[in-house]
Amino acid sequence: SAMSAWATAFDLSQAVNWQGLAPVATFDGTNDDITTPDAAYWTLSATDTDDIPFSVGMWVYFTINDTNQILMSKSQGDFGTTSEWQVIRGSGDNAIVLIQRDPSAAVNVQRTTDAAVAGLAWKYVVITSAGTTGATAMNGVTIYVNGASVASTATNNAGYVAMENSTDAPYVGSRAGSLRLQAKVLGGPWGPFLTQIELTAAQVANLYQVERLGLGV
């Protein structure tokens, strides 16, 4: 549905839709998500055997803990067959996880924060990848929270080669309508992003310090 029809309507004339200078979209965990048609830019591999460097991130304020919630994805609803990637916060441990899928090998690889990323406060979550390919793919991934890298664990698979281009659509706040996000997310210049470069630690820290000035946090 249109964001104006969400449970918390996205209406910039209302104070609830602002955090400092930043616009806020409130995802209700039931019906709300954002999608756009598939395009090559959202596929994070140059060929079916070669992942590329990338970075993905958002400002998020989780309003519920201990549930599986998708931050961003390019995937089918069950993360099967042709799915490419997803960023999820897991149930129970509240860890942030990047999962990548090689559909030809039918295997997933992932990197998971060692500690919880709990809600009830604004978090700047950024994940960067060097584009490492193959059996050590997740060794090139770093997860940042509030401008600093956090301890995380790679789960690799010897059968993994690379992600592959599919027609699955990208989403913010769900995985093709499943595991919807229950949280507030900043938009505008603070908005969810994906870029086909690996941001450096200094760049992530700088973005956090600059952007937080506009939030009052």
C-alpha cells in the first residue's frame, strides 16, 4: 500500500514522521514494506562466479525484539532457489546477519554479529563487503553499528561460488512480503542505501558522525 496508508501514515506534516531533521517511516511489522522493480544494480555479482564489493546500511530503531525481521533483501519470500541476499535481525539473539545465496550450489553463507543489536534506540547499521568470492566469501564482510565495527562470525561453505542475477525484487522492510520489519527507519539523505563499493571504516565512521548531528542523538 502507499506509505500514506500505513498504520502510521507517512505524512511529513506530522511530528511523528520526523527525528530532528530526518524524515521517519514507521514499519508496523504486518503490512508495511517498500519495493522497487528488479534492476541489475541490485545484483551484487558481476557474473555468476564473481561477487563484487558493496555496502548496505540504514538508520533503524527497532520497536520490538526477539523476532526475525528483514532490513533489506533481494529475495523470494522463503529465501530459496533464485534468492540473492538479505540483511536480517534474528529472533532470540537479536543479531544482525548478512546472508548470501549461491543458487546453483543451493548453499547459503552468512556473517553474524556476536552480540545483540537490541532496539529502543537509534542504530546506524552498515555492512560492507570486499566482494570476496568462493569458499571464504564472508571473510571479506564487516558489520558496523553506530560507526564502529563490531565483532562478528563468518559462516562459510566450501560449495559457495557467488550470488547470481535473478528477477527477484529488492525490498526494504521485508523479504518479498515475509518477515516484515517492525521498526522506525530514517529516509531522505539518511535513508536506506546500497552502493557497489566497499566503504572504508573511516567513511562509515564519518557518515555516522555527520548524519547523527541532524538527529539530535
